[in-house]
Amino acid sequence: MTVPPQGPPPAADPDLVADARRVLTAVRYLVLATVDADGAPHASPVFFTQAGRDLYWVSNPRAHHSRNVAAEPRVDAVVFDSTRAIGAGEAVYVTGRAQQVPDDELAERCAAAYADARGLSPFTPAELSGESDLRLYVLTVDEWFLHAPGSHPTRGAGTDRRLPVDLP
């Protein structure tokens, strides 16, 4: 499911980095793209938090996307502001690997995931293990891309495209 680059190689362009970080900070949901065993795509919106290259969400392991992640950890996701006017869209696309966080990593991972809980009451390891119906998931990002509208004054190329961004 890796998206081929549609722009120059990743660069430390401070404007691209700043714009990508702004989208990732402002938007609360990502759309997670997984694939079924038969190859059919499945998209799920999930509330997420970020810690560096890791994007976290909480889900039931029996949820469709959770079962897909267990079978095939390669995923894509998009974080976008759906309130933007047509032609002014802002988005960050990611590719990476997702997994359920193992119980022995929950304390460390919960601390990272909820360092900036975005107004959400942080989950505790006890709430995400044992008999609980919920688990913590992490998408470790391999590649970041910023959406560049075709009409953007400096990044525009006539059509929308994805520009690689080098986020640490």
C-alpha cells in the first residue's frame, strides 16, 4: 500500500515541515487504510495522538481494522482537515506499520501516547489489558507526505500532489 512519491525527494524544507506539523497538531482523527485477507481495502477513522514517528489510537481487537492490522501490519493513513474549502485542502499522508502494543510495553507506550492527550482523558495500562475490550495500537511511520493543492502559490503544479516531508 506504499504510495509512490509524487514530488522531489524528502527535504528539510522548514515550510513543508511546519505545515505538516500544523496539520498533525490541529486534526484529531486519521483515516486508517488497511487491507482484508482477500485484498479488499478497508478505511476507518480513528482518534489519534502522536509521539514522534508513532501515531497511537485505541480500538477493540475484534474491530475490522484491528483484525486487518493483526494479519497485515502494512498500512497507510491520512490526516486531513475536512472543514477546508475545495481547493484549499490540507493533509498529511503516512505509510508505515501498525500493531497492537504488547502488554509489557503498555506503561512506556501509554506515557508517550498520552503526553499530549488532546483533551482526551488518558487511558491507563490497566484499561488497555486483561479483560478490557480495548487495546492500544501504534502506527510507526516510515514515510510522511504533505498534500500540495494544485493551486498552491509556491507548491502548486496544476494538479494536487504529495510532497515527501522529512519529519523526525
